[in-house]
Amino acid sequence: MAIETEIKFPVEDFSPILERMNNLGYSCTDWYFEQNLVFDYENGTLRQKDILLRIRRGLADKITLKLPAEKENLLYKQREELESELADPGVMEKVFNCLGLQTWFRYEKFRRICRLDETKVCLDILPFGYYVELEGTENRLYQAAGELGLEQEKSSTKTYHELHQEYRKESGLEPDPNFVFSAGQKNILAQKLNVKL
């Protein structure tokens, strides 16, 4: 079982970050499209225990279980994570449904992953904004953020689900756990980023 340690930063533009990563020697994937299904029981048992169960279709199809961390930290998000690749996400979804688990919400993003040593940088385009997510060791996260020109006071330990709910509230929109692109948005971004859907 791995411990996932991460922080997120809202950004306006990825260009200066990509330039800095290039100068530092990061290696990056191409952009790709990702779809996620988050599961729970009808009564919200997993949410109440701060457990996330997810099927992800993207660069690789995966099942992920995220458990609450033993200690809470205000500087970064830390959780225990179990993850494995899936040969057939559709079959796993049917298994979950047979066990009484239903899709709680869906979300999508365009993502590009960059790495240097133990530091992982995810550039994420979501329907409600652009974010940089850093993953790595505790003592490296803010050092990497500084190297990339990301300001600590803008960092967040919230999940994308929580950030989306904040965005909807600030925008005067009704609560909705789902955040997916419209067909038009998705096609425009896919063409711009050279992503095959």
C-alpha cells in the first residue's frame, strides 16, 4: 500500500511551467483524455468514511481505492492508496453494481504527466479550470513548487470534487457532483491538444 502525498495549484497557463520543467529535465507524456467513475453505496457509506473507490479510463485503465491518512496535514493531502491496472473496466463496473455499489459521480479531464526523479507533476484541464497537481515526498513538494514558479499561498489540499463544489457555489450554480465536458468542449480541446478520443 502506497502513501499518496499531493498538493494542487490553480493556474491560468501551463506554458511557463512547461518551460521550467523542460529546463529542469522533466520528461512528459503527451496529453490524453481521462474519464473517472467514483462509486459508493446508496447510503453514502464510503463517503462517510472518507474512502474513494474509482474506475479510471485514460492512459491506462485502473481501479483505485484511497483510504484516509492516519494523520491530517494542512500543507498537503496525504492518503493511503491501492491501485491496479484493469483489463476490462466495464466488467469491474458490473461487479461493483452486483455488490450494491453505484456510480456516485463522474468526472473528466485532459491530463499530461511529467516526472523528475520522485516528483510527479500532473497538468490537468478540468471543465472548471486549469490545475497543476504535484505528487512526491513531503520534503520535496514545496521545493518543486518553487522551482516551477507555483506560489505556496495558492496551494490547495482539496480534492477536485471539493474544488468543483466550491466553483459551483461561487458561480451561483446548483450543486452537482459531476464535472464533465460538453461534447463541443471536449472536441475542441482534443483537437487543440492533439488527443485522440
